[in-house]
Amino acid sequence: MFQIDLKSRKAIYEQIVDNFKRLISTGVLKKDEKVPSIREMAKILAVNPNTIQKAYRELENQNYFYTILGQGSFISAPPEFTNVKEIRANYGNLKTIINELMFFGESEEDILEFVRKECANSIKRN
Amino acid sequence: MFQIDLKSRKAIYEQIVDNFKRLISTGVLKKDEKVPSIREMAKILAVNPNTIQKAYRELENQNYFYTILGQGSFISAPPEFTNVKEIRANYGNLKTIINELMFFGESEEDILEFVRKECANSIKRN
Amino acid sequence: MFQIDLKSRKAIYEQIVDNFKRLISTGVLKKDEKVPSIREMAKILAVNPNTIQKAYRELENQNYFYTILGQGSFISAPPEFTNVKEIRANYGNLKTIINELMFFGESEEDILEFVRKECANSIKRN
Amino acid sequence: MFQIDLKSRKAIYEQIVDNFKRLISTGVLKKDEKVPSIREMAKILAVNPNTIQKAYRELENQNYFYTILGQGSFISAPPEFTNVKEIRANYGNLKTIINELMFFGESEEDILEFVRKECANSIKRN
DNA sequence: GTGGTCTAGACCACA
DNA sequence: GTGGTCTAGACCACT
């Protein structure tokens, strides 16, 4: 499914959250699909079940997962109404990244080309 | 200069580092400009001098600052050779952000327009 | 493990860094071996935990250590690709030392003999 | 004569001391040669006279310089009797450097070749 | 004045 | 248990 980097500075539960977000926003995991149980996931990634639980709870809080007691966790539907706060934050980060790339000498053409390609991939998937 | 959010989950010293990086990569702070001394900055931001020092040391390690003992800290020159590792990390983050923006329903046109505008601003500054 | 000289002009944290580097480059400490926790080490050397942390962080920055949050610090694998900058610095220092030894009247034979012996020891260890 | 790197982590007075040691042990500066006065040197290197004074005092203490009041500072004669303590320290450093070079993957042949060349240069000069 | 080091002790997040 | 952050305050070395 994905790999955890124990040596990373990022907390393990955060890595799990980010990986699930990525798989969801890239369409690998579809709406209402069941995700592995906490115990299964703990075995798969070889980390403590408490850590998985923390990640799942976080994903639930952020509306990426929903849980049916006794049945497990599932992927939520994509947000119906635009999440203004999230989008603003993303544009803020986008701005920072572009500034840094330009600062490091990347050309406008290269950056635009990269963005165009990623948008296209994203559209194709959905 | 900038504000620190004491309630943020991000460490204070990291906020300082990120703010300085932003000011440098957006050209607000120029090469060889002196930054406030550790003690001054501590007063300005109302945090402990040790915390400022930690931030300044980090900025020095990442080559955004240089220090002259007994004189203070200064803004480094922009990197002469492209920092491949840093650029790759930025493209990785860029990919994630674009995926999230598309997931939240933003259009390719809007994103490209935003990127184009930021690139233009960046070029104008330099 | 090793001793700290509190009277030395060299900072305590630097002594710790240098000692660990020595133990690693001489093969005493092997890849993935766990080093004492910050608190343990602070007790062993009778210095403040903050000082140990500073040393450990420095060793992490220089890729001699890696850290797993909540588990401790470990010895990194030897560098896969030659660290050109570090090697150059070492050759520079080597030059200085040889000049000084010759200046103090040591013979070429003695110096070469010493170097040969140290190289051999180093090879034997690996 | 030589350049001072203000951005270096090493103190300016230490850089001056080390540079003079280098010039003396490599034979560029000969016995009884006069070195520039403190004021001259301060102008040449564009640093504070106090800093030069500190460096010169240090060189005097370590017997690389001698001073005649009212006439200035001069290069001392090479040590007649071997300075056992200095030599030991140098061999200690030599050991560390060789270990690091081997750790970074340098070959015994390369290191020996480098040492041989430096010894030869040193002999030629004297 | 500047940055650098160190201590003592508190509190937090993660596994 | 682990490392990470932060504060308060002291002392040092360099310019």
C-alpha cells in the first residue's frame, strides 16, 4: 500500500495520514471503499496499533474516513462544497513553493509545464 | 517584520526559520543585509533568546544566513548552483498540493493562472 | 565510553561530537547500533541533557546518527557516495599537519611509517 | 600575504595565528624576518588592531614570534629540541584524519601518495 | 556590543 | 520510555 520511513523526522501517524490523503486525492482509493482494520494495518506497516488508531481518528476528524461501528472504516465521499479554509491554505503553500523554486533558479516554463502535467493527470483519474 | 503564533502546532523556531526563508526567497531581504541581533529579535518577538538562536543557527546551516562573530548575522547570497535535493522536495510538495486542489474542485485554469501570476511576481522582484 | 574534559577550550558538545565520529570512523560503533539515550548519556558524562541533545542533533545533521522518535538514536550507515567537501577539508588538514611535523624535525620515513600503520589498522577493522 | 574569512566560524585572531604558523612551517617566512607592525597588519587585513595584537601575543607565547620593544616582531628560529607535546598532538590528529579519510572510502595508496608528496615539498623547501 | 555555551527545570508529543 | 521545545538566567570569547 505504502511504506513508512521510521527514520523520517515526521511522526509515523502523520505519515500514515498524509499517505491516505494522497491515495484518496489521487483517486487510488475510491468512495465507500473499506480500509484495512487497525489490527491489519498495524501488521502491514509493522507499527504499534495505537499509532494506527491515532492516524485513523485524525483522518476521520478531517472527513477523509467514516467509521461504522463493528464494520470498520471507509473512504468518505469527496467534499460536496468547497472547503474554503483548506483551499486557502493550499494556495498559501503553493505560493511559498513557487517562490522557493524561482529562488533556486527554476524557470517559469519548467514550473508551468510541471503544474500542467499534474493537473492533466488529476483530471484523467477522475 | 512578522508575527509568531504561539498557539500553532509548529515550533516557534521553525516559524521563524520559515518566515525568514520566505522573506529571503521573495526578495524582501537582500544579500548581505544585517538581520536583527539575537537579543533584539528576542525582544521584538517576545520569545527567549535561545529560541531565536536556534532559528538563526538553523538558517545558517541551510545557508540562508552567515554569521560574523561579534558583529551579527547577515543574509547569504542566493545559491550559485542549484540545490537539487531542495528542488526535488519542492516539486514533490507541489505535486501533493495540486492533487489536493484538484480534489477540492479547483479548476486547472485557476491553478495555472495563480502559478503564472506568482512566477511573474517573482521575476519582477529580481 | 569516553571522557569529557570540562577544562578544555573545546565546547563540551563538540567533544562529544568528535568522540562519536572517532568511534564510528574507527568501527567501534557499528551501523544501526543504538547509542545511549539523551538522558542516559547525560548521566554517564555528568552534563546537562540539553548539551547532549545539541551534540546528537549535530551528529544527525552530519549523517553520523539517525533518530527514531520515541525510540532513540542510532548509528547511520557509512556514506555511500564520497563526501567530496569533507574529504577535501581532511586533505587540507593533513597537509598542515605534515608541514608541522616536518618543521618539528620528524623524518619522512617516520611519518610514512605511521600513516601506513594507521591505514592498515583501518583496513583490518573493516 | 593571506586572506581572512570573516564568515568563517573560526575566530579571526585564530585564523591569523594559523596562517602565520603555516607560512613559517612551510618556510615562506624565514628566521629573524620582520613581520608587519600591528598597525600595518590591521590595515592589510582590514581588521581591528586589537585582534592583530591578540594574534601576535599568541604567536609569541607559542614561540613562533619574538618581539624587540620599539622595533617590532620577528620570526623565531625553528625549535632546536623537538617539542614532544606538539608532535604527539599532531600524530593524534594525523591518526584521526587518516581514519576519517579511510571511512570516507579513500584508498591507502592515495593517502600515502599525498603524504609522500607533501613530505617531499617540505624537504625541498628546507 | 555581538554570538556561543551551558545549566536547571518545565512541559509536550510520540511509540 | 523516547526525543523535542522552551524559558530564565549565567558566563564566556570575540570585535
